[in-house]
Amino acid sequence: MKKNMIKKFTFGIASVCALGLLLCGCGKKSSDNSVQEVKDNKTLTIGTSADFAPFEFPIVKNGKKEITGYDIMIAQKVADKLGVKLKIVNTEFPSLISELKNDKVDLVLSGMTKTAKREKVVDFSKPYYTVENVMLVQKKDADKYNKISDTKGKQIGAQQSTTQEDIIKKQMKGANLVTESVTTSLATELKNGKIDGLVLENAIANNYVKQNPGKYAIAKVKLTTGKDIESYSVAAKKGDKKLIKVVNKVIDKIQKDGTSGQMLQDAQNLQAKYGK
């Protein structure tokens, strides 16, 4: 009798354990192998949307097309630290998190801010660049937009699925929001007068002004950039803490030794010399 009870008890424990495994999810990683997997593949694959100079953009150098920029330079340093090659996957910004979740890329470096919504599905590194948001306009309209109410009824653009889209919805409610998946398309529409303004981070907007003399200007209208969206971070798959730890070490180093500022200047110089 006792023997049968022990068998039933043992069987019950085994059943509960099996049920627990099912509830935890079949096929999920039991441990964090993120760094080892990159090393085994001998390649760090990063996702980016190369329409965001000086952070990521295409150039033609020595007759060959390549993607470069500040974020790409950070990615290269992470790859170097891991002792692997760097592979860049260029896709539209709204698809980047899906590419990450579907194991198409190891990291996302694309001027991405860590929002509460994104943090539910991916992990982020520490911030590596602080921004504020401004509105880019045609040069002739530099003094036309001094306050939010001046944008009422105007066509104001923002890249799809970005914090800039949210800023327009929340802070410029009288404006007509225009979104596209590629920032450069919106900048072209602004230059051609098809939209009236384009909300961008200051580094991106300043770069457009610098690279296109006489074409663009920064409007005087003040936009609020909340602390939750004031910086860029590197995104990784949920649970890839070891890979994030390596990224954070790289960020710490470039910020402490001054490499960060030089990299940004190098990216701007590359765009000026080789950019389209």
C-alpha cells in the first residue's frame, strides 16, 4: 500500500513538473547564451534604418556602397570586443523590433529611444546619446513658426512608429500628421514644399541644415522632449543580458575616453565627403 502511494506521489510530482515546463513555454532558452551564440556564428548582426544621418546612412566610397554612421561605428566596436565580424541589415525603422524578436538580428542600432512600450518586448542598453526634438522647416519659413499654434492646419511630418510621431499627436494637435517609413523621403517632401515641417531630433535636423546650405532651418517653435525619450539606446532580444553587458562596456569606454564625440564628427565628415 505504501509502495503504491509512493508511486502515485512520485507520478504526481513528475506531472506537476511537466506541466510547469509547458507553462514556461516550450523551446525557450533556459539560460542566456547571447554572447556565445554571436561568437559561435563569428558574426554580430545588427539591424538599422539607414536614413538617419549622421547616425546611419549610405555612402559610395571607392566605387562601393556601404552603410556607415555613428551607430555603425558603435556596432563595429562591439563586434571588435567580441572578436567577430559585423553584418548590417538595413530595413525600415517600423520593422526593426520585429526583426530582433524574430532572430533576424542580434542588436538594433538605429537612433532608437527606450520607451515603456518597447521595453515590454526588448531589452535596452544604457543611453549613449542625449537628444531634444525640434521642427525642421524650409529656410524661407525660419521665422514663420514661433509657437505651437502656428502649426495649426499645417502638414507636419514624422517617421512612422517613432517618438516624433507621438510628439506631433500629443503636442501639435491642430497640425495634420504626415508619416512615412523613411525619414529621407519626408525631408525631400519638405524641401519640395509638400509638407510644412518635419519633427526630428536636434542632431538629425542640424545635420540636414549643415549638409544642405540654404535649404533648411530649425523653427523657433518649442517642443517638449520628456526624460523617457531624450536619449538613444541599443536594443537586444528580451533576456540577452550578457550581450547588453558587453554593449554597456563599449558605451562606457567611448564616453570616458572621448571617442564618442570624435566618432560623431567622423560620421559627419564621411557624409560630407561621400554621402549622396
